[in-house]
Amino acid sequence: MSQFNPYQLLGVSLDATIDEIMSAFRDKLRDLGQAMSVTDPDYSRRRSLLYQAVSVLTDPERRKLLDASLSTVEGPIKPTDVKYIWQMVGKLFFERTDRYTPAFDAMRNSIPLTVEGDNLLIVGMDPMHGNLLGYLTSAEQHAILRRILSEVCGRPMDFRVVTAINIKDWTILRDAEMKTKGAKRPQDATRPVPKTAPSSLLSGVVQPGAMPTPAPPPSSSSLADSLPMSDEWDEVMEALMRLWSATESRSFPQVRARLILDSLALIARAEESARAKRMAEEVLQRALGRALDRVGSLTGTDSALIGIEYLRILERGTGGKA
């Protein structure tokens, strides 16, 4: 990437307004004055670069020329380049599209995370915006964005959109996928989605008997069976993410419904273990709330409905009636 990048120097986005640029400039100038003495030999050089950066970004013509000159990335992609690269892809995509499309909203809500290997950019999407994910992954949009990404990076590049909001979430998903891939048999790749009994969440009919143990998608049973101990609720949250990652065909409502049931069964076993260890009620309820909120977020379902279905599962498991 170019040595002098005013956007990175001031810490502003490619679509920053003049007010945002000036505010960032003043902040950087103040920070510089606090960090070093005016007699420091490097002070004048850094101060000059800040003035040069703000001068370029507040001049429309010079800024346009700058954007053109920064359209390619040279050498290995550094972690600090990832955000800039995806912003440039979005900027060029918006400029080259002659009409509004939902893909604009998807780009604005996407989160550049990291680069895997030398040529795969990982882009995250908050589960709350999961309905937008398809606008980036459709064959047509993916091809368009991949071409722009390759143009920006100056070499063949590809990208992948995942349900994650940070590097930690992506690492959990990646590790779960690697584990799932290793456990799969060759014929699993083309196996159709299994038919399952209707979910009481959808039908409103509570089935009698013990807590359901549905046939899960590939490897989800092993994930649910390896339930963390009751006082390790952070691991419960990670287990829910792994279960989500291991579930295929999540765009189908019946698959999401089954995912909800599997997730709630996992949480129910965690609560049972926590109560057996006499976890404080307040702490337990707080942990349960977080876990149920996570299920709602991942599946795009209101948390209150998730809570209702969870209570039904508990009542069925203890012989109660809904």
C-alpha cells in the first residue's frame, strides 16, 4: 500500500465528511503535542504530514486523485490494511452501481475481519443483520465484488461472509468447521436436509414425553454432547456459536427451528448441571438470559419467543404441562 495514506494517517473512513476529517485532524494534532516536545526532531515531520493529509482530504479534486492512486495494494496484506481494503471495495461498488440495491445496506453492515492465507478476505456480519447476508453471497454480487476486490489488491482475491462480529467469533466458527469437515463422510456433502417432526415453536402444539433429542445436522450432536460445566457459561456461548456454524441450510425456516430446539436442549442441560452444583440463582438467571439472547440473535427470533419455547422444554422434561 502507498507509504502516505491520509485516510490511515488521520484514522478516517473513505467516505468521511469534511467535519469528520477536521475533527480527526485536531485530535491527532493534540495527541502529537501531548506525545512529544516541539523540540523533538520528529515533531515537525509528523506535524507536517498531518497538515498535508488534511489539505488533501479537504480538497475535492486532490482527494479524487488520491482515491485513484490508492486503488491497489502492493505486497502482503497487513491486518491494518483489511478495513481500508473493504472500504475501497465498497466505495468502488457504490460508484459503479447505477441504482440502489439491498447490497448497499449489506456492504454498510459488513465487518472486515482478517485475511486467511494470501487471498481470502473474511468479512463478518452481525446475526442481527443476517437477512442481508444473501445480498453479498449471491453468485452475481459475489462475482462483482470479487472482481473489485482483486482490482483493489492488484492480484486474484476472494472473500467470504460469515456470521461473526469479531476475530474471536470467526476463530470459533473456523475451528468448528475444520472439526466438522474432518468428521464428515464423503457422502455427507450431498445428503439432503433430514425430515424432522414439526417444532412446537411453530405449531404451538406441545408434544408429550421427555425433552426432545432430534437428529441434528452433521456433527451438531457431538457439539451438544460436549456441554461445558455449569460454571463455564462463556463456553456455553461458544458452544452455541459452534452449533450454529455446524448447521447447514440455515436459510430454511424448518432448519432454523430445529437449530433452536437443539440449542435450547443444550442450554437446558447446562442449567440442570448448574442447579446440581447449586449456582447462585441470580447468577444463573443472568447466564440463562445471555444464552437465550444469543439463540435469538443467531436465528433471527425474538428473545421472548425463545424464552417461551425454553420454558415449554423444561416443563416437558419434568413432566409438566404447557
